Amino acid sequence: MRATSFTLEPLLYWLHERGEGRFSQFAEAVAAAGLSVRPYALARGLAEHALVEFDWDGDKRWSVTPATAVIRNCTGGRLTLWGGTHRTADALVNDGVPMLVMDRRIILNDTTFTYRHGFMMKPEKLDVIRQRAGIMNTRDVMAVLPRVQALFDGYPEVAPPNITAEVRCFSTDIYSKWRTERVQFQPIENSLWLVSSRLWRFYHRGKLRGVPESLGKWLWHVAYRREGYAATYVRAGGYLVLPFGGMIPVPYLRAILLNEGTSAVPEAPRAITAARSRCYSNVSEDVAANICEKLSVHLEIVESRRKESN
């Protein structure tokens, strides 16, 4: 069956115009745009491409990631606009800033969603650009990227859930043993709790904190197969492959995208490892090594993809 393709332009304009809102409004906008996809699935795709952030705690809200102009040292100082771009890009064009526009894709099962993203600009009008978007250097993106251990303390404290929930104990020790059980909540150090399908809790340093879905899912996958968890970097094509379908936490995902990495098509990782892998292409080896070091995961480096068997 032939894959279906939709454009995300109307939805992205609507999101960027409002900036933030409730998830129910997002779901209504998806339906109004005529997109044949479940809102939760599209929300996950937008989050994985660092376009929109979703908070599943409380009344379930979304917000557009801030527009950021990234200075790329490898291209002679050229800038690329990322994040909440559509309205910002239009405003910059009206301000006389010329742009080269790149197309991107979000692939969900047999459906492809296309959108304009990565607006490349010359640095001559830096002062004008600064009025519309924050400006970062690619070196600075990696310099401020924290270790995953430092993320935990930044999330808000929450009340203990009075439920029986799945628990997995997390550790940055790559050789640690794991246990998975369904128990009544109790304060277990470095324990990760799946309270509902999208609500995650992490008990760390005597405090229970609500953590975002991307961090919770990543910890969950790592905890499940810690001894066998290893990312792969393929020099031919700059592929960074993460096993078990684990979505990496947003700060590290944004670091990949802001350094010119892109989410690869599903066929790419299958040539390397299991079909549930998540793959990013055009990632430099330094960026891949830095991110894996900050995430405390092992990185295997190979020269080229394995050929798929007939």
C-alpha cells in the first residue's frame, strides 16, 4: 500500500501563532487541519523533532519551542533558524533577511508529514535576527549540555501517588543490576515510577519529582536492558543509532538537531540493528560521543552500515 503524505504547514502556523495551550486545543487543531493521525501520535512526532513540547502533568499542555538562530562554524558562520520558526521566519523575511528553506519529514507508520524547517540565513543581518530569535553557537550548544544526573534536580517535587505502579531502579553505573516489579509506592532511591501511560515519577536524593515523558521513557528503556544498552555511531552517513526505540531526553535531542542532525527514515536503523531502534543521520562523531558521554551510555563506532539480508 502506498504511503500517505500530509503537510504540517497549517497546523504549525496555528501552533506558532498561539505559542501554547491545552492538549484538547491541539487535538481540535489536528482534526481541523484534516490530518489523518491520532493527536497523541502526532504529539510524539512533533516532540521528537523538537518542534513542540508537551507537559502531561495536570491539565496537559503544549508549548512551541523557542525560535533559535544557530551559528554553524563549519559553514563559515551561516545561521539556521530552529524551533518556533514559521511566524518568526515570515517576520524576518519582512525585515529583509533572505532565507534558504529546507524541507523536513516526520514519519509515523505509513504516513509522512512534511514541513518547512531549518531556515538558513547569512550572518550579515545579525542585529535584525537577534530582535526576532535567540542566537547560539553550535559550540555553545554542546558546552552547556548537562550530564543526565544533573537533570533530575531541576524538575518539580510532586506528591507520592497512592497507587500500585510499575517501578524500575535507575543507575548511571553501566554494570548495575535491574529489577522490575509492580508495588505500592515507596521511597526507593533512584527509582522510576510509571504512574499512568504518560506520567513519570523519579525518586532521587530523598525527593519525588515529576519528569517529562522523554526522560521517563529513556530511563525506562535503559533500565530494561542496561547491560545490553549501547548506542552505535556509523561514520558513513553520520548515523547515531539508539536501541530499543528509546527517545532521548529533550536537551540532548535538541543538541543533535541544532548541530545539523536529522531524524532518519525508519529503514536506516534496520540496516544496523533491530527495527525498534531510533536513528539520527548527519551527526558528527564528536557530537555523538559527547552526548553518549553525558548520558552515561556506551558508544560503539563502526565504519558503515551492515547490508540487509535478502
